[in-house]
Amino acid sequence: MSINKHWLLTGVAVIAALGVGFGGAQLLDPPTAGGGAERAEEEHGKDEDGAYVALTAQAAERAGVAVVGVERGSGADLKLPGRVAFAPGAEASVDAPLPGSVVRVHVGAGDHVSTGTPVATLRSAEGAGSRATADAAAASAQAALAAERRDRQLFNQGWIAESRLEITAAEARRAEAELRAARARLGAYGAPSSNGLVVVRSPINGIVTRISAAPGQFMHEEVLQIAAVADARRVELIFDAPPSAASVLRVGDRLDIAVPGAEAVSGVVTAIAPVNDQGVVIVRARPDGTLPPAGTVLSARFTASAPGSLIVVPTDAVQTVDGVPCVFVVEDGGFRARPVVTGRTAEGRVEIISGLTGAERIAGRGAFLLKAELAKGEAEHGH
């Protein structure tokens, strides 16, 4: 009898617990007109598509969230800082061809020089040795050729065997090869004289932009530069652009160049490099007119090849959700955080490279409140 009574009491306790749990669930989540199952399925579908905040337009307005439309912008307003730089191959470094002491510097910074103009004179023991080696090789080659001619005459007269002539001819070829090598080395060293004097000459036409050596200075393997010469006519424009510019600019785009204290000129984009280690895109351009000297700082306004194609939203509209830039797009009964790729920011507007079609209505001012509500909901869901 006691056993039956025990099981009876246990059953009553279980039924009571189930009743309390069901009632509590009904209080926390009361059924809607569509039914609890339909609501749960709807919320689950919204969560699958992305971060969603259930908030009507009226409630959003009362909370301080402004709903705005997406605007269209133009790539013509892309302004970038830049500078005038020498084009590739327009600047040459004048280096000492071999170690030695500087005897004389023939030019100064700003001087105009031509190809072959003397820049400096060095005295080099290694140069004197190279000249001596070349002279000795020339004497050896001359003697070998004379021996070959003599043995060929003796062979024709029948006095020596052909094998002897072949050896003499081979010696002459070896001596000629050594002479060519000695003369090539001498030419690479700047053709030093017998006392080791070497005249270093400009390799291009241009202006001396830098002098790095002085009389009495010893040039060695670590320090060989004497001067720098550049062709002032061969310049280009270099601009440092943000990564987003790479998706807006195209080779061939026109640009207007503003030069401080001078008339504006135009140019054409010639190359766009990938993003470097500093997170900068290097844009190169060819000017149509005359530019100031290299090193001059200037700015440019780019005209993109497809004006009006960019989507622009207020800066407040872009919020970072889980480390990704997002825009809260208006949907039925709420806002959904949609990931986007942003471009440059200017005058309170942000370019949207991808993620929006341009037909959406989005949360502008006060979008951060939706981000906070989203984070609050995720925290409650986690508990």
C-alpha cells in the first residue's frame, strides 16, 4: 500500500511541474494571430538570411533612426595628392667603375651635361693594373700572331710538320682571346691610363641633380656613387590612392592636375599598381602639358570612366557587425544588416563598391542603435 501511495504522489508532482512549465512558456511568449509555430518559423528564416532587427518604421523613427534612400554618386570627385617624379629610365646614377680616390669633380648640381661629359676624374691602382694587364695581353697576342705567320711560311716550304703549325695557331687564338677579355675589362673600368687615371662620364643627357663625391674622397665598394643625372623632360605623375580607388580608376581615365602657383594641366592614367605593404595604391599618369620640376607636390581630380555609377550612403549608415562593414536595409517589419564593400569617404558620404543595388531604403542617422539592439539580442540569445 505504501508503494502504491509513493508512485501516486510522484505522478502528481510530475503533472504539476509540466503544468507550471507550460504556463510559464505561455506567459513569456504569448501566441500571436498567426500562431506560435508560424512566428517561430518566420523568425528562424530571418536569422538564416542574416542579422535581423525586428523594428517597425514608426518605432525606428521614435527611437531616433532615420530611414533614407540610397544615392548615386560620380567617380569624378576623386581627389588625390601626388608629386612630379622622373619617369623610369630618366634618372641615372653616375658611379665609380672601380675603387680609387677622387682627383677632380668637373660638374656641379644643376649643370646640364650630355652623354659622355666628364663628371669626375679618379686615380686607381686597380685601374693602373688593369691597363698593364691589357698592354701585356696585347704584346702576347702580337708575338703569338707573328709566330703563327712564321710557322705557316715554314710549313708551306716543307720545313715543319702540320702538327707544329696547329700548335702555334692555337697559341695565337688563346692570346687573342686573353686580349679581348683584358680590353673588355679595361672598357668596363672606364679605360684608365697607365698611371691609373679614370675619367667618369655621364651616361645620359640631362641635369646633374646630386653630387655625392668630393676631391680627395676614396671611393670603394660600399661607396661608389659620384653623382646623379636626370632628364628633366622625362617626368610623370605619381599619386598615392586608397585601395578603393583601384576599383574606380581605369587606365586611360582623364585627370585634371592642380599645380600650386601655376596653370592646371591635364593627364592620362597609365598604370595602377596593386595595394602595397603600406595599404596604398600607386597610380601613375602621363601629363599632356609641361610640368614643374621633379619633386613638386600637386593634386589631381580624377574623372572615372563611368560617372554616376557609384552608390553613396551617409557615413552613419555604415556600421561594423562582426568585423564586417554593414548597412541596415529596410525589410518588412524590421532591418537586416547587409555586408558591403566600402570605398572612399568624403563630405559625410561613403562609396559602396558592392553589396547594394541602389534601390534599397536603409537606416541612416541612428543606425548605431540598430547595431546595439542587434548585439543585445545576440547576448540574450546566448544566455
